[in-house]
Amino acid sequence: MKLAVKKGDIVQVIAGAQKGTRGAVLALDRSKLRVKVQGVRVETHFDKQEGILKSEGYIDYSNVKLVEAVAREKKKSSGKSKTARKSS
């Protein structure tokens, strides 16, 4: 399935507790249709060595909308073009 958002795009949360929040897409889980958005669904975890760790959790793909797409470069062809065949 092709998703409308890609890593680095700016999206806005349209449903849930953090409705209206904007952030960049950090990661995609294509198999479960979930996205990780910067600053949304921040989870805390305590580690004895590291202390308190904060990280974003995944939210459902249907709860975000694309606001701004990151400009991407198109792939260039390898330079080998198909030559036209001459008809005799």
C-alpha cells in the first residue's frame, strides 16, 4: 500500500487527545499503518543507567493529514537510452 506521507513530511494530528498538533514524521510502520510524529504521544521510560527516557510512540495513519511535503529529488536515469530501430 502506498502512503501519502513519508519520513520528514510535516503532518497535523486530526483526531485524538493531541488534535491540532503539528510535527515531522520520524518513522513509518507500513505493515500496521502507523506513524511516529515528533512531539506527539511522548512516552516516558525509566532506565537505571540512563535515567528517564522520553520517546514518541506510534499513532494510527488515519489520524494525521499531510500539511507540507518535503522536496525530494527525482532519480536520474542511468543514461542508457533505447535506440530507435530503423525499419527497412
